[in-house]
Amino acid sequence: MQEDIHVVSPSLLSYEVTSALRRKVVRGIMSYEDARRSLEAVSSLDIEFFDPPELSIRAYDIAFRFNLSTTYDAHYLAVAEILECEFWTSDERLYNTISGSFHNLCWIG
């Protein structure tokens, strides 16, 4: 964001961030107030949510192609595939699973 990079994500990101913060509160890792402030901070980021009608179909096909057990990551991959942009991940298992077959995949770590 500091480098003026356009960030695009499926709307799923909002639900995943909210859920992750809630889990931290339930586990006692974060206070309610800190999690809420974090959620407000994330909500204020300049992220474009991209959810065309064909996104879930593309995600389903990607999950099948790479034998992914769920379609969560596949939705992010589908956004990158549709927009022909990079997909950055810190998920080492995902990266190792598809790095040779998905040319837009980049490793954060």
C-alpha cells in the first residue's frame, strides 16, 4: 500500500479477517477492543473487492486442478488468474503445492 500498489481481493477477505480476529479473542490471545481496532484498521485499507459472477466457478476449478481440499485459497488464485495479476502468499504449503503450475504466484517469505 505504501508503494501505491493496487490491491484486489475477493470479498471473502473481510470474512476471513473478521473470523481470525474473533478466534484470537476467544482463545485469549487478543482483547475484544484490540481485535475491534484491528478490524477497523483493516477495513480502512484501500482494497478493491472483486467478485464477478464467475469467481466461484473459477475457484472451484482451481481447487480441483490443484487438489485443494477447500476453495478459500482458490478464490484468491481465481482473482489473480482473471485479472492476470500477481498473487502474494505467505502460506508455504500452498506455495509449494502450486508454485510450478501457477505463474502469477509470489512468495512473501
